[in-house]
Amino acid sequence: MKMEYNPNSFNLAAIDIGSNAARLLIKSVTRQEDGTLLFQKQQFVRFPLRLGLDVFQKGKISKQREEQFLRMIKAFRQLMIIYNVVDFRACATSALRDASNGSKVLRHIKHRTGIEIEIISGEEEARTIYDTRIETMLLSSASSADPDKTYLYIDVGGGSTEITVIANGQLVGSKSFNIGTLRLLSGTVTLDAISGMCDDISQMMVGTGKVSIIGSGGNINKLFRLVPKKAKLKDRITLQQLVRLYEQLSSLSIEERMREFDLRADRADVIVPAAQIFIAIAHATGSSEILVPTIGLADGIINELSAKIQAEDESDKPNTEND
């Protein structure tokens, strides 16, 4: 699926196959006069595929969900053609890492669509999210971000939680935990596992000083949007606000959450365990707020694609130093 490439303006795409939902993100990349790149979202599609419902309970992807998966990828492919996408990367995370038939399903999808989907490790997932360099963006947007502060990236998904530690602008370490919202709902992990994860994170943070949490993923984005407008801060949710939302949401049935908070069914169930995870990590690290820049794995994939294309363009330039 190769399109005509204009080095000054082109479209890139990322496909993120998570345990709860799958996403297609298409961004345009425009080279500015000063040489910097401007990224603009052209299309974003989220589909509640929910592979984790099969995998975390039965160990594999069902035939019915595989067919749904295939139809979705066909639709994503058509959208990439419509938007003249010159390059893309498709990545799958926790559910497909654990599915006994994951590789077989992906081979079938590639055969039927031509789209190759990579199963990436939890560590690569965390690193790719880090490649969005969210803390740099926060600094440039006049936030109170501090380049010398320690930042803890947290991405809570349906099947796993990815943790990345940044100190003094440098990547210190990352870790993936098989603790996610669908695993908690299915009973395959318990609240004790969250406590164990928090203990590990506390050990990672020893000697790093004050910590600022950066939250990633659909659940923290939605929780941030649920904060009343009068109390909402520009780019963050306080721990007090998060706890209050958790108490309100957890006291309601899924149907009541959908009605009172205008949530989709596939968000109304997972948003409570997601809030639990974020609250537990905030308490463990002594953080009073969570920065929410609404950026995730798909953005990191597109950043990596853009960097690869730039490097190829530079290598193709003639060397005139000795001319």
C-alpha cells in the first residue's frame, strides 16, 4: 500500500490493537520553512474490539471476534488509502501477546488484507509511548512542567500497565505489568496485584525526588473530561478530583454510569478499575495530580515513522562537502 510521497507534506498512520479497543490514527506531516515538522490529526477511529474478553478468560481469540477483527482491519486499510497514507505501522499489545492463537490470527489477517500487525513487548510499548516526549510538549505549552523534575509516564490499558521513568530529561527505565482493566474485571488479577505493582514502582522511584505523573490512555482522558468545568484545570486532574470521580462511578451500575456520565458500554465498565490503578500509583509515589496531555501509543508510532522518513531523506541527499 504505497502512495506517492511528497517530502514536504505527507500522511502517516498508526494502528494500535489494544486489549479493550483498537485505534487508527492518521496524521498529516508538513515541513515548515524553518525545517520543523507540523503534525495535525486528520482522522481518528476507535473500535471496541475487546480482544481481552476472549483472551483473558479463554486464552485465545474466538472465531467470531477474529472475523470482526478482520472486517475492522479491512476498513482501516480503506481509510488509509482514502487519506493517501505513505507509511504506517500496526502494533498489537497485551491481549495478542497472551493469545495462544495470536500469531495464527495475525497471519490470516495479513493474508486477507496485506496489513502486517506486529506484536510488541510491554517494554517496547512503554518506550514508544515515551517517544512522544510528552514532558517536552508540556514545557513548550507554558505548563508548570520542569525539565529537572522526575516524570512517571503511566499508560493503563485493558491488559497491561506500562510505566516509564524520566529524570532530568533522560529515560531512566521502563516496565510493563500484566495488570489492566479487563484483567481486573475478568478476575484474572486481583487488587493485591496492584499493591505489588505499586511496591515495584516505589522501588523504581527511590532517590528520584518529587515525582510528576503523566497519564496516558482512553480512561484517564475520559476521567479528565468528566471533571466539572468550573473545577477543571488546563492539563491535569488532581488526585482529589480523581478520587471523587472514582467514588461516584463505583457507586453506580454500568447502566447508570452510561446514563449519568454519557459513557459508552465499553468505557463504563473499565473506567472504574482504571481509576483504581491511577489512584493507587499516585498514593504510592506521593503525587497530588496527574498531567493529562491526551497522547498515547499511536502518537508515538507516528513520531517514530516520521523520524525514520526524515533519516531516509537525509541519507538520500547528495554529499556536497568535497565538491
